[in-house]
Amino acid sequence: MIARIFRSAALSAVALLVATHPALHAEEGMWTFDNPPVKLLKEKYGFTPTPEWLDHIRLSSVRLNDGGSGSFVSPNGLLLTNHHVARGQLQKNSTAEHDYVRDGFYADSADKEMKSPDLEVNVLVAMQNVTTRVQDAAKGIPDETKALQARDTEIAAIAKESKDKTGLRSDVVSLYEGGEYWLYQYKAYTDVRLVFAPEQQAAFYGGDPDNFTYPRYDLDMALFRVYDKDGKPLRTENYLKWSAKGAAPGELIFISGHPGSTQRQDTVAQLAYERELIEPSVIEYLRRRIAAAEEFGAKGQEQARLVSTTIFGLQNSLKVYIGRAEALADKAITAKKQAEEDDFRNKVAANPEWEKDYGSAWDTIAATEKKAAPRTKAMIFRRTDSRLFTIARQIVQMVIEQKKPDGERLPGYHDAQLETMKFQLFSPAKIYPSTEKLWMKTALNLAAEKLGKDDEYLHALTQGKDVDAFVDSVVDGTKLYDVEVRKALVAGGEAAVAASTDPMIVAARRTDPLAREYYRWQHDELEGVLTRAGEQLGKARFLVYGKEVYPDATFTLRLSYGTVKGYPYNGTIAPPFTTFYGLYDRASSFSNQPPFDLTPKEAAGRDRLDLATPFDFVSTGDIIGGNSGSPVVNREGELVGLIFDGNIESLAGDFVYEGEKNRAVAVHSAGMMEGLRKLYGANALADELEGKR
């Protein structure tokens, strides 16, 4: 499962992008749509994607802001993604009486489609290079903090101008760590209704043991329908036609999705910081939270339902971070990264002018990493993991930030961002006191253990009270469960928030000064320095290598490519695709015991299936967390599969791409159609996908 993985904003604050070594594997790369790998595709596959082909794929692709990708697959707004990407909305719509995560959902008519409480989907409709404007804003400003503020102000102005002029969601994206800046304009949709999702067991067959492995037998799919502002199904001129035969071994395929983040271009110093400080603490945090959630879930069926989705995500993240830690400890990988950096530095040093302008950047970054180290533990463990506290903090900060000039606000509160923030802030999704207490107590007790009970942030939050007693008082006492209360506080502005006696708001007010102080330190002492150093290396990179390389992932639309291909594993060879035969064999081999048991529909439907139908398959396409739900398409732009995972060898992909064994795992289009028709009887939906109605 490769939905966007755990990575707090603080963890990425000191992550910096530098030059990529130009010796790419043939299938390596998450390419921006303005710079597709045309030359590589023509040389190896004799295929040249036309501008029309690229535009069609781009406009058929969507980003789900729950943390995944998807695509339009009918002219009537039908959107395909993964079950595990849809899982958050399934969970929010579930009750003790109707567990849609466990049991699945199918609306056999439009009036039965289920509204998502807070899902926003984005379609990238336009891109504009604004590099000169952003970089010029900081030109000639020697002070790094003031230069960064000038960039921030200009970026906010660009986004606001675009939003005001077009009405589109407008994000300014930094690529090549300041080597380029692009304005991405999105059409945003918030009326998104669930049409179909299989049972959790069918979608995540094999559970956590099979996660990040292959061969697989997962029907990890879900279908939403997007509606326009008039409440009618969206007429989507660009959508992917369904391929009945699907992907074939050896076939060239493309993956259009939104990879979350990679660190392939980090400096050696940054990777050492990640290895020694970040990974161990995050792994410990994840293990502690999983243990607390499992203990809570063991108390009863309803408790298990409430935490199942969180456990699912945490276990996935734990597996990712263990894989990351192992990759960073791998001598071959560290030697490769050192060789890449040496090559880049040597090329810069060989040119006196380049060395003068850019040669100091590596040492600057290393020094900044050392400065960040003492506060790293606090950065990770100062957290509440509470939805209610997050709401309170956003309200406290919003009423202050909205009064400031747009360019001087905290991130997230700029004019161009407020619509999206308020959509989430005023979500009607139910918040449960029992899980709020669980998450908050676990986080704060862990913080007390790791940082000490006298930690200034913890003390400001609890005022020295017993953690459990403090959490009970604020969770039981707050009125922020009610969306109308949240709206009234925001509408009342700073005076209403200052006068509020709501205990969660009061706690957020107490900690806001410390949160702002930390942001200022991070912004001035780290980000200001790193942004300038990154821009230096971005410019040097273009001088040394040109633009025949791709930037690190940023949860923006990218195009990857590869072939359907097995790989060596366990002393044998993994097949390019699996079939329904394998599903029933695996269930039988484990005596139909969890997590390898069949669902009732799978057990009853065996004789109706063509068991030789391809189920899941692997390709050499380059993916990472955030690519979940990405469409896999062929040369004709037809949908042949749906990305849902990577194999265990892909976990090093945050840092390197290794083409021999690194594989993307997808559901086959033929397998999805077989399941829809013969296991779920969803013939009307299948007909719509195949263009028969």
C-alpha cells in the first residue's frame, strides 16, 4: 500500500534537493509534464508521446487530497482510485451499524451514491513557469531570512493573483529545490460521491504480511463519481478508456500520478541526518502508536472499527520507515550516493566561476543539519495526534493570520489557500471522544517520556497537570465537535477566539506562542539558509547536467514509464502477473485463515470466474507513496491497470531507483472487470466503464 506515507511538515523542513546524477536507468524517473522523457522513450521504445497525448493523460488524471491519485474513467465523472485511498471517506461514513470499510459499498443507482464528507479532488488544468519572478524577488538581498521572506511574499502574490483571476486552486511549486518554480492551476471539486468499494479483505488480501510484497491477489479499487457545482454528474471530456485485455508481459506502460516525496537528490549530509536522527525516532513513534491502537481495538468490535483505518496506515508507514532505515544503512546505496555527490562537486570545482558561486552550498547544508540536530527529537515528539486540537490550533491561528498582509502569513493561511483549509476545518465528519483521548494520551505520554515532563511545550499545554486528566478534561469539555461552533469562532474573529473559554481553544492559545517561535526558528535559521543553498545547487545542476533529469517528487502530477516484467526473488522468478487461480490457491494453502481468508463473495463466486484472468501485475515503472490510485495506461492512452503498491525492494525508492528488482504493483484492468461483473454483479457499472452505456 503506497498512499502518501507519514511525513510531518516538520520532518521535511530540513530536506533539501540537490543535483541528480545523469546516469539514469532506462525506466527511472518521475517526470513533470512540461519535461517528459521524450528522447529516452524514442530511443528505447520507438514511441514519442505527442502534446495531445500528454494533455489527454494529464486532464484525465486527478489528485485526491486524502493523499492519493486517481483518474476519470467515463464521460460522466466516474473516478477510479484504490480502496485504501478511499478508505478514509469510507471510515468517515461508517457507523457501528454500517461498516463500509469492512463490508464494502455499491450504489446500483445514482440516488444511492454516498457523499464524501471532506474529499477534494484536483485536476491540473494549466502550468506556468514563474521561476524568474520568484528568484528575482530575492535577488540582491544578502540576508538569507529577508531573501526567503521576499520569495514567500512573491509566491503568495502569484498564487493570489491566479486564484482571483481564474477561480482555480493555484499552487506555486518549487522544483529542483528552487532551480525552478511553477504555478500549477487546478480545477477543484468537492462534491465527490462513492459508487463502489469492495470489502476490505478483498482489497487488502493477505493483510500487513503481504503489504509491500508480490505476488499479490488484491482487488484494491474504488470508484467515486464527481459532481459539478449544479449537482449533476461532471461531464468529463478527458477520461481513460478501459482496456478489456489489459497489460501484457513486455508491454510499454505509463503511470500518471502524484508521488508524494522523494529524497533522491539529498546531500550525503542530509541522508546521514535522516539515518541517524529521523528514522529511529519515527519508527519508535509508529510502534508505540500501533501498540496503543491495537490494545484499544481489542476491547470490542466497535473499538476495533474506530481504529482499524489508523492501524492500517500506521502499519504501512512502519514498514516504509523500516525499509528506509535499511536502505540508508546499505553500504552499496551510501556508496552510490557518495559517488554521485563527488561527481557533481568535482564538476563544479573544475570551473572556477561555478566553484565561486555554488561550491560552498554542500558545506552550508551540512552545517545547517548540525544546527537542526539538537531540536530534532522535539520536532518529532511534540505532537497531540488530536483532530480536535488541530481544529483549535487552526482557528486560533487563522483569526490572527487573516488580519496580516497576505505575504506575511504562516503557511496554509494565504488567501489562495484558505478555501481548501476551511473545507477541511468545517468538515462534518464525526469525531469520536474515545479515539481523541486515545491518540492524545498516547502522544503526550510519549512526549513526556522522550522530552521530559518539564518540556516547555508539554508544560504550556497541560500546565503541569497529569496528562490523562488533562486530556479527559479538554476532550470532554470542548464544543468543537459542532461545525457551527467552529464557524462562529472564525466569523467572530480574534475577539471571539480570545474570549472563548472552550478548553481546547484555551490550550491552543497557550501553545500558539511556542508554535510560532519554533516556526520562526525553523524559517529563519534553517529554511532561509537551505533555500538559498538549494537554489545554488539547482542552478549548478542545470549548468552541469542540463535538464535531462527529473526533480524529486512533490505530490504534484508526474509521468513514469516502464514495462510489464517479473523479477528475480527467493531464488526463483516472480511472474509478471497473477491470476484468480492464485487467489484460491493461496487461501487453500493457509487453510483459509486470516489474513489469507476469502470473502463470502469470493468463496461463493469461484465457479463463475474465469480463473485464468490476470489479477495483479508488476512493472518497472518508477513510483513512491502518493502514487496509489494512479492509472496505468498503454501507448493508446487506454487504462490497463491501477497502481496500489510496490514490492519490498521498492522501499529504497525514496533514495535510489534500482531497475532489476524494484517493481510497481497494480491491479489488472481485466481482473477488475472480472470482479465487478462476476463477484459483485455490478454490471451497470462495468458497462459504463466499458463504454456500453
